[in-house]
Amino acid sequence: MGTWTLPEQSGSKDCVGATQQLGDEDLRRELALHTDKYQINMMYAHWVNGTHKRKAVFEAYFRKLPFGNGFAVFAGLERIIGYIGSLRFSEDDIRYLSEQEENYAPAFLEELLQFHFQGTIHSMKEGALVFPDEPLIRVEGTIMEAQLVETAILNFMNYQTLIATKASRIKQVAPNDILLEFGTRRAQEADAAVWGARATYIGGFDATSNMLAGKLFGIPTKGTHAHSWVQSFDSELEAFDAYAKVMPDLVTLLVDTFDTLRSGVPNAIITAKKLEAQGKRMNAIRLDSGDLAYLSRQARKMLDEAGLQYVKIVASNDLDENTIMDLKLQGAAIDTWGVGTQLITASDQPSLGGVYKLVEIESASGEMVPTIKISSNPEKVSTPGKKDVFRIIGTNGKALADYISFPEEAAPRSGAKLKLFNPLHPYMQKRVDRYEALAMLEPIYVNGFQVYSLPDLSEIRRYHKEQLDLFWPEYLRKLNPEVYRVNLSQQVWTRKQQLLAQHMEPDIE
């Protein structure tokens, strides 16, 4: 096969400095190798076989809702768009590939050097409520390019959708409280902290402690002080007064460094009174340990008795939707919740489990042919063919079901009567003739060109809230939510049954 050689005029640097810190622009440029090796190997095998230009359609989706929730919140599209738009193999990438044990042909590596994405991508919008087994992202292109982008798309979609869902789930139990994302130091590295903070904002959080996320995405940033601030002074009161002197309009004091009720809150009250004498008001106190229900109630009583009804109470300490709901049931007097580890790591379910499956491939005659993956696990059987997703809205303005159909089908675009049936239990049917059909998959890239204008985060948050408003509370509740149905059109259902029968027909000797 030979080895790949850099063009003499390239002037490319050697790999000695490959571990140096990359800037944001460099990081985006280096993401071509943010893929699994078997993707490169499959691309190479297609290239050797002359099949690398065959057209293919892949769909990304997940099979099971996370956290036992009734819905998921789609996120990750902005990063996917940035990845696709800057997807190039650098000369350093090609040199690295040339050193692999597969000994890729130089002509293949030269083709990779010229690579850029020329396919078409449709996607759900960020903030959309999404459900199992429906396409969230559809990629159409050559088998070579569609295969390459699989790993990165799933990486971005899986993580950010998981975190946005967790954030929205927390928002459901504290709809009128302020929610702060405090997870950076416990996140799995910088990318998870920054993009996770963005996902929490989509899901309903109000601010983040991560300054880089604030800078990059315009998310409001919030922060107080650490225990080390108090420990660095001779007394707790001195620490509080010094902090209040520096930021008199933004004073939130951490009151549990020594003793919350005998020291922290009383000293905070003294500092608050000094601020009042200056015509200022302390914002809040913060609790970060102990029995938050009891401490918050007692602190609230002490603050109120001191005439400081306006001072809020912030709580942190390994919170999630379950502890917040329990604390509320116990009458905790908490106004603002700082949620970190449990949110940014999605600790009770650290993976969404999204998959990316081939649903259509170009035949030797040029015809697009549906494909199916069959498994002994019924939930892993894929649904063949390129598909669209519609949200069916009833006359009462509420979502009835999601409806998956082939692009060539007239309904539901035409408004014709629909038969909704449960794919797992086809005898459960419902006919709908008055509805609005919302197309859920938006064109993002068409033939390699970006046609979708990225909304700002405030628009995405509004869209998420509009999506929530489409659903009855039974689908949104934290415990034992009602199952929202995702229905297949009769044509999609029939095609799936045909392919199942075709591939499972026993061999006859």
C-alpha cells in the first residue's frame, strides 16, 4: 500500500506539539478524528470496493426514555452544526492515519484530505420534546460521509439531550424557583461542563456558575463565595463584612462554615443590618450542608424576625429532582437551588443510549432500498426507510401523538384522516380527522450547505416552554408519567412487517 507523504509545499508542523493546548478554532478543526476507528475502516473498505459513493440514509434516535421520565429534551444541534461545517481532515490527521496498522492506501488518504460534508441533514429543533424510536436526526449522503459523522453526532446528541432532560425534570418539581447550574468541577472535563451548562439552560435553568459558558452562549452567570473565603479571615463576621464591602449590591453569604444557626445566620444578619444602614440590601444566604429542610425553616424564621423578609435562601449540596421534591414536601424555605454533580453528570443515568442506524441504501440500479436491523431483542429491531416525524395536535391545542410516515405520503400534510395505532399493540387504534400536523424535522444542511439559521438561546428556551405547553400534565409528571404514543403510518408499519418476514423466512434446502 505504501505510505502517505505530505506535499512538500505544505509546511505542516510535525507532531511533537500535538499535546499543546488547543484554542476553540483549533479544536473545531481537529474534530475530523473525533470518531471511532471502525468508521474509518468501513470508509476505507467501501473505498476499496468502489461503493463509497453509494447514497445512504441514517437516522439517530433513542430506544428508552431516561430517568423513567415521560419525555426527553432534544439538545446538541448547535454543536453538531459547528462540527459539520468545519469537518476537514488536516495534514496532521492524514499523517496520523498513515501510521495506522491498517496501512491505508495513499490515494484514500489523499481523498480524505479533500473531504468536506456534501450531504443533507434534517433534525429536531433544540428544546423539542422527543420520544423513543422516532428519528431525531436524519443524515443523507454518500455512505462514506454518513458513516464518518455517526460517532460525533451521537456523542453530542446523547450527552446534551440527557442533561437538558435532567434539567427540565428538575424544573418540573421547582417551576417557580430560581435554578442555578453549579456542576463544572464535577463534570467529565471542560467540554462536558461548558456544553452541559448550555443544555441545562435549554432545559429551564436560570443561570450557570461557569464563566466560559456564560461568555460563549450568553447564559447569565451567578456565584457567591466559598468556605475558604470565611476560613481566610480571623472571624466569620469579618469575612462577611469584607465581602459585603467589596460587592454591596450582590451579597449572598455562605453561612455553614462553622455553625449555621448559632454563628452563620446571626453574623449574616449583622452584616445585612450594616448594609441597610448604607441603603443597601443583602440578596441571600446560602446553605451547603446539613438538614436543609430544618436549617432553611429556622434561618427563614431568624431572618424574618430580624426584619429581613427580603433576604432569600439559596441551597446546594448534591441536589437533584428527588431531593428537591422531598425538601419541598418537608416545607423547606428555599428560594433558589444550586444543582451540580447530580445534574451535570446525570448521575442516576449517565448515558442516553442513542443509536444511529442505516435505514436506506442505494442499490446497484440506483434505486433507494429500505434496510432493517433485526435482533433477538425486539426493542432493537429498526424501522426501515427514510421517515418524517409529525406532532399531531388536536382541536384543544394539545398533542395527541407523534406520527412517523414516509416523505412521499400525503397524510398528515394533507389533513386527511389518520389512523393512530400502537406499534406494539396494533389493535389499540384511534382515528383522527381534525388536527394540526407539526413537522418536527427541520432541514439543517442541504447538499452540504447550511440552510438553518441558529436561534439564540432565549428563542430555544421559549420553544422548549411552548413544547411543554402542548402536553397534558400527565405526560410531564416526574413519577409514573402517562406514556405518550409514537405511531407509525400504515405504510411504514407494512414495510417493516414485509422486511421482517423477508429476512426471517427460514432457508429451504
